Amino acid sequence: MISVNYKFCPVCAGDLDFSKFGDNSPICLKCGFKFYQNSRPTVGAIITDDSRKVLLLKRAKNPSIGMLQNPGGFLMFGEDPKDGLIREVEEEVGVRVSIGKFIGMYTDEYLDDERAGTYATLNLFFEAKIVSGKPRALDETDEVSWFSKDEIKLEELAFENTKQALKDFFANQ
Ligand SMILES: [Zn+2]
């Protein structure tokens, strides 16, 4: 369930009031600052090889440690989505990609730290091809492998947005 759990105003450290708006956007009781909350943007790559297999990685950290996901991650503040996706893929699997077609956008949720609550996410997916390097497990990653459509088991995928993006990707092949 999407719910942030912030205690104090980021401007003046006053107490926050969540009761006025039912949208996870609290108001500061001291200075009146409205602390707007928005879905956090992520970017994901469906990377394919020449036999149309998809590159997936096994997560080395929680949430969903040991489950599979596509390479990708959160955009930095103000970062261009395609630049962010190239950066994330390099960090996680050590390859340089060129970004292809846009696949779709999907809302989801992500629990990063139980103390802070569960964020809403907005996940943008692109097709991608490797232009240099050989995939290997790096940051936050245990293993990387290529999967054909039939080898991907939905119950092994960490996130709902990955399932939706793969479904749309394969539907357009
Ligand atoms: Zn305040």
C-alpha cells in the first residue's frame, strides 16, 4: 500500500499534518508548507540479443532479493530518462546500450526503507541493444542471464511493472 511516513517539515522541521488531504501530501502545522508527494520516476530496459532473448538480472538486495528484474532504476533529480537508463544499465550489468523504441509507462510501488513508507513509482520502459561490453553482475546484482519468452516465469519477477512491460514488449514482436 502506497503510504509515506514522514514526520517533520523539510523546510522548518515543524510537525506534519496528514489529515487535511488524503493524498500523502502533508501540510506543516508550523509554517504551512505543503509537502507534495509524487510518483518517483524509474527507467527500465528490455535488452534483447540477436535471438530475441531478454537480459534479466537477479537482485542482490531487498526488496525482493533473489528475484528477477530487468536492468533499470530510479532517475536522479532532473536527469534525462534516456541518460539515466544508460547510466543504470552500465552500473548494474557493465554494458553500454543504445536506446530503442518506447515500450510503455506503468505505475507501481516500491518499498525502499520501511521507516519512510512505500513510494508510488512511475516506470518508463524502453527497448535497448548492447553496443559494447559483455553483461556481468555488478552493483546490486547477483547474476545476469538471457531468457527466451518461454523461459521467463512471471512468479520469479520482482516487480509488477516488469511483468507488464514484458507482456507489452512480447505482444508487439
Ligand atoms: Zn514547516
